[in-house]
Amino acid sequence: MRPGANIPADGVIVSGSAAVDESALTGESVPSDRKEGDEVSAATVNRSGFIRCRTLRAGEDTSFAAIVRLVSDAAATKAPISRIADRVSAVFVPGVIIVSLITLTGWLITGSDFAFALARAVSVLVISCPCALGLATPVAIMVGNGVGARNGILFKTAAALESAGRTSVIALDKTGTVTRGKPEAAGVIPADGQSEKELLSIAYSLEKMSDHPLAAAVSSYAEAEGVEAKELSAFREIPGKGLEADLSGERISGGSRSFISQIAEIPEEIGRKADEFTARGATPLFFAKGKTLLGVIAVADAIRDESREAIRSLRNMGIRTVMLTGDNERTAAAIGREAGVDLVVAGVMPDIKADVVGRLKATGRTAMVGDGINDAPALTAADTGIAVGAGTDVAIDAADVVLMRSRLDDVPAAVRLSRAAVRNIHQNLFWAFFYNVACIPLAAGVYQALFGLSFELSPAVGALAMSLSSVTVCMNALRLNFARIHDGSHDRPSGKSLALKGEATVIRKGSPEEAEYLPGDAAGSKNGGKGEEMAEERLVPGEGEQLVTVGIQGMMCGHCERAVKSALLALGVRDARVSYKEGTAELVFSDETITDQEIKDAVQEQGYLAVYVERDGKAGNQGA
């Protein structure tokens, strides 16, 4: 496979290395570096590098084909939604005929002449209006679909239009749905004594020679800033590490922190700022000229402009939001915090996404929003699948609703339209039932017999009343054309909504069976269903012991707390109290050989950032 080639089968690399775009399967925009011995999958693209592969699975045995089968199997289990009007219509006409015969017989038994009795019976037949019942639902659905189409929201079926408004949980794919799906420069940090222009010039000169998406993000930013590239020679790409080239006889380098740290010394301040970018979900790229660090350029898959407002609107409607992603926990946590979702499930493959959606369905009606092939099984497993219009054909085919404008704020708009349409249907059905319940006894002469009224409803008047009932239902349905589906000023929870917490919780990959990843208290909690875990008592050092407080960034849930606590206890401390809410860990121990750096390293190994260490209220410096 040469650069740009589509990989046709699942296989293993026997020679060479490459950056493989796996977004079709994983949904992640950043290619994965693959070297000899690594596996590659069908439906992925070789973005850079020359590789030779040995085929392991082809045709229907590939991972891509397995995803297609998942969609097909899930689609076969869907059942059509029955309608109230359908059930009523099955008995309405024979019921009215029976009422008409009873009316005729009743008046004859009471001594009325045949003409009067027959007029009452005919009036019952004429004034009864199955039309209003029959029109109540389809007219509202038709108008609602038209309103949606004018706003770029396509409902494939009437069932989709009905069910979207009853959603209580919405699962969102991250890449391409919550985020733009394309890396962009997120910040430039020149090192001391270096200019931003020089850093951008060197970075642009180096990165424009690579076709990696991160390199493209740096190049695009530099071009927008009007930076000119320099002529380089001896360009070399080191898979999984970075880039190297010669500039006027001097080596310039760019890439990961671990790669550049072997070439140039990285000051503590630059490293701290880079860690801050990492904590926010960005990828810091370090650049050096010779053995001198030039600075850092952070690249991130930016959140869509409308994502925060869309998620806030969903919360206002009482809908809990869950972000599903195949990305790592740290990046997922940062994106989840910035977007404002209630729950983040990270490191999930397509089949696990479908499993997560299936479990969420046990807590309430669930919708899934996605754009990629990897989202198709989850889209089909959800009660309502919502595909972003710019996504893949497989995702669009698997979904019940398609957002043609590819904007996340169309999701709350679709929910508002569905709720308005269902509310309109209920109004139409109420009017149709009320009309028949009130007018059929009037036509039969029941009110005349009970209350001695002299008014008699002729068949002609009954026909006019019947026509007006149908017109009323249609006119009410047409009111949907005036629905302001992008106006959230009147949003309110609909039905029984799940309790919402004010912060996101991250679930580690490989733990879909854990109860915490289900919304609210529906999953049950580990403290008797009281919701939040009880706070532990603060630690008190014993004689000869010291109290050490560690500030930690990146912790999001109880899983994070347990991971950090286990790592700290392994150092030999007597006890540890970790709180993701406070962002701290308290340790008590008497072993003076445990240095600050060892504590920081233990936290770092778990994927979190230790920002400070205080010993008995004073910043420590042991091992610094």
C-alpha cells in the first residue's frame, strides 16, 4: 500500500511503517502510526508511508463487514409503533352502525313514528366522523415533516417524528459530531528568547513536507498568519515520534515531547503549559533547532461553535447527554468538560458503543447522534438514530433522522419539532373524540329524551358539523408551520426526566458493565442509592507521620480516584484520601525516602497530572 491507498482487507504489516487513517472504523480524525507487526483493517486509508501487508481476513470476514452485519441484525429487531387512531378506527365504524341501529330501535320502542326514528339513526351515521380520527395523526405528521425539511431535518418515518420528542437520554459521538473532526492549531508557546514568528516559520517549513493531519493543522495556521516556509533538505519522518530535516546545515526537529526531550532541554514552564494543553484535550508538538528548543504548538480537534449551546438546550429540556468516543480518557474528559455533557464513555469500539446505547435504553428512551461507519451499530440500536448529514452513507442509512446541515443545534430543534407534532396530534385526537362523544348522542336524540329539548338535529346539519370537525383538525395541524423549533426560550422537561448532575463523569474503557456509566440514580449507586458518594473523613497524621497534599488535574470520577489511590498506596504510604471533585489527594506516611517526584510520577503513570505537592501545608521540593 502506497500513500493514499485504500486498505482492502484486514492484515498485518510485514514491512514498512505508515500513518493509517482509521476514521471510518474508529471515528477518530488523527491517523494511527502503524509499523511492522501491527494489524491494519479494511476500509482504512494509508495516509503516509509505504507498507507491505499479509492478508488475514477478506470479504465478509473483515471488521468492516462485521459492522455492517451488526447494523443489519439490529435493524431486523425493530418493531413498528402502533397508533391510537389505528386501534380506534378498527372498532369505530361497526360501533357507530350498532349505535345507529340501537337509536332506531329505541325510538320505535318508545312509540315514535318510523320517519322520526329513521331520521335520528341517519343523523348518527352522518354526524359521526371517522375522518377527524383518521386525519388527526397523518396531517400533523405531514406538516411536521414539511417543517423539518425546510429546516434541514429529515425524519425518515412517522415513528421517528413521534419518538424523538420522548427522548430522555441522547448519546453523542465525539469526532465530527461534538467536534469539527479536523485538527486545528489551538495555541503557540515560543520558548524564552525565541519569537513566535521564528517558531511558526520553522514549524511550517517542517510540517508542510508531511501529509499527517496534525502537520496539516500547523501548516494551515502558519499560512493564515502569512508565514513563509524555508528551504529544507534531508527530510525524514520518524513514525510515532516526529520529523527531522536540515536547514542551512543545522538540524531542525519537530514531534512529541519524548522525542524532542532527547534532543533539547525542555524548560519546566514550557512543560507545564504543554501539560495544560494536554489536560484540555490538545496535542502539544515540540520544535527544536539544533539543541535549542523553539517552542510548542498545540493542535486539537476543536469543538463545534454550536455544540455547547446545543447541549445546554438539551439539558434545559431534561435530556441527559452522554458522549461516546474511541479516544483516550484524558482527551475525552477535556472535550466532555468543555462541551458540558453529563457523561463521557471513552475508548469504546463500535460494538461497545451499541452495547452502551442498549444499556442506556434501560433507563429511558435513548437517541444516538453520529456520523461515521463506526456509529452505525449504535444508531440502529438506539430508539432514535440521528445522523449528521455530512457523515457516511452507512450512518445515514442506519439512522431514523438525518441532519442535512450537519449542525448539532439541529438535535434540540428536532426534539422541539417532535414534541410540537405529538402535542398537536394529541390535540387533534382530543377534538375528534370530544366531537364524536358530544355530537353522536345529540344526533341520536339522547339530550332531547333526557332533558326534554325540542331541538332536533337533521341529517343535513349533521353533515355540516362533520365537515367542520375535519376542517378544524386540519387547521390545527397547519399551526405547526408557525413552530419556532430553534427558539429554546420555552424549553422545559417533558415527562419523567433523569436527575442531572452538574459535571461530567468519565468511564474507563473496558468497563461497559459498570453501573456508574448509566445516567442518574437509575443505575443504582454503591452507597445504598443515595446518589453521591459520602465524603471520607479527612486524614490525620499519627506521631512521626506527615500529611502531604497533592494537587491533581484530570480526575473525573470514582474510577480515577481508585486508580490514583492504588498507585499512591503502592509507594508505601499508610493511607490516602483522593477526591476528584476537589482535585486533590491527601497522604499520610512516615517514610522520608518518598520524594515529591516519586509521588508525581505515580500520578502521571495513571494518566493524570500532579500540579503541586505540599507537605504539612508547605510546598515540598524533595526530588525536584
